[in-house]
Amino acid sequence: MIHLGLHTDNWRPLSKSFEAAIDEIAATGLKHVEFAVIHGQNFIQALGYDPGVSLQSNPRALRRYLEKKNIEVSQIDGSYPMMGPLGSAFGVQYVQQTIRFAAELGCPMVDTVDGAFETPGLSRKEVFRVTCDNYRQCLSWAEDYGVIINVEPHGPYTNDIDFMQRLLKTFDSEYLRLNFDTGNTFIAGHDPLDYLKALRPYLTHCHIKDVSADLAAAARGEETGIGSSIVPVGGGVNADGIRRCIAFLEQTRWDGVVSIECHGSPENTAASVAFMRQLVPSRQRRSPAR
């Protein structure tokens, strides 16, 4: 069954706090949330102007807070770029600590990505080797804590279907899976459904983004990722791709959360949730079994 959720990052452009984002998510009636974490401290977040959560905060207190709001965490976004030397130096520990935090919180998975650009001075073969080394160090944590690591298409390597298939097949692990993104695959030049079909066996979580006509005209095939939909989901040029992807997930009886990523204005949020509720009937929106 398909379940709807929202990402607190939608409220980052509005300089809202995590608590403000949770209140707005709860007001929609949706029961699933995704949020980003900060490895350390960020004064902007501490001042209440960023909806992320520090990994130094108390996950059990956070769990109690969310339980009172009747909201479950579908995934934690621990997306420091993992492909290349910076992933070795910083991404590995970032993801390891995100896994620990997720386990304490009772969250089943964490999200990871590559960067926006190819790694200078390294061939794709070299990047693939480093990437495997990085994920291997994180997978031992994932297995011990029982938390899935997802890989999201967001850059030049993860939007390469062959690269992704080789990465996932190299480990063939139930703890290394896919977070599909409708907007990133579209802006990279894919038909999102083609990308989804190629990697469907690994899918455990989704991001749903639309793309404005202006952005598509300016950046499609040139960029590999976007933060969120400026237009409401269903109001852009990727609406048909989203419809076809959801229909395919229903046809293949996929069970998981699709996390809506759009600019967090009240109008955008309401329109995006309404569009997705039309695609996902209420009988399919019951909370997944824990």
C-alpha cells in the first residue's frame, strides 16, 4: 500500500523551525514525516530558522514529541554526498551517526546521495570503487542497527542507471536500497517511469517532486537534482510522470511511503497534498505495519 508523507525541508525556504513544520504537516492529516539531520550544530537551526534536527539532540525525546503529534518518521535525510573522497572523509561518519539516531528514534531507513557534480580528477571507475568502499563502511552499521540505507538519484552518478544497478548488485543487501525521486530523475533528462522500472526491485521510499515549465526549459538535461517543487505537485510539467509512477507502484503492489517535496507555503502544501490524495485512494493510506 502507498502512504503519503511530507518532508520538513519544504519549510526551509520559509525559514521555519522543525516544530513549525511538524505543526503544518499534522494540520494536513498526513501521518508520515521525513526530515534532514545536521551533524553537529548550526546556529540558524538553533535560532529556529531551519527545519533540520541536530544529531546531538535527544532522539528519544523527539520520538515522544512526534508520538504526541501522531506522526511517524518514514525516513531520515542524511544526505551528505557519498561518492568520492569527501564521502570517505565526511559522508561515512555522517551516515553512520544518522543510522544510530534513526535506530533510537524507531525510523526504518536513512537517505543518501551523491553531489551535484562529478568528482574532479577521478574516472567513473575510480569513483565507483571509492563509493563501494564508503557504503561498505556504512552497511555494517545498517546491519547491526537494522536500518536501511537508501540511495537517491540526485547527481551525475546516481542518475546513471547502470552505475546504480552495479552499486546495488555489488552488495545485494536488503540494507542498501533505493529512494526514488520523480523530480531529480526528470530534471536529469530521464522519463521518471523508465528509471523507476529499471530499479523497482530495490525501492523502499519515494520523493515526489514536480517541475515548473520554466525550470524544465532552463535546466532539463543540464542539472541532476532540485531541492523541491516551486510549483505545487501536480501543477508542473512532471505531473503526468508522477501519475504514471504512482500507477506503476499500485500495479506492482508496492508498500511504502511517498514523501511530498514542494515549497512549503500553505497554498503549495494544500494543492500538493490534494493532488496526491487523488492518486492514492484513502483505502491505501493506512499506516504501514511496524
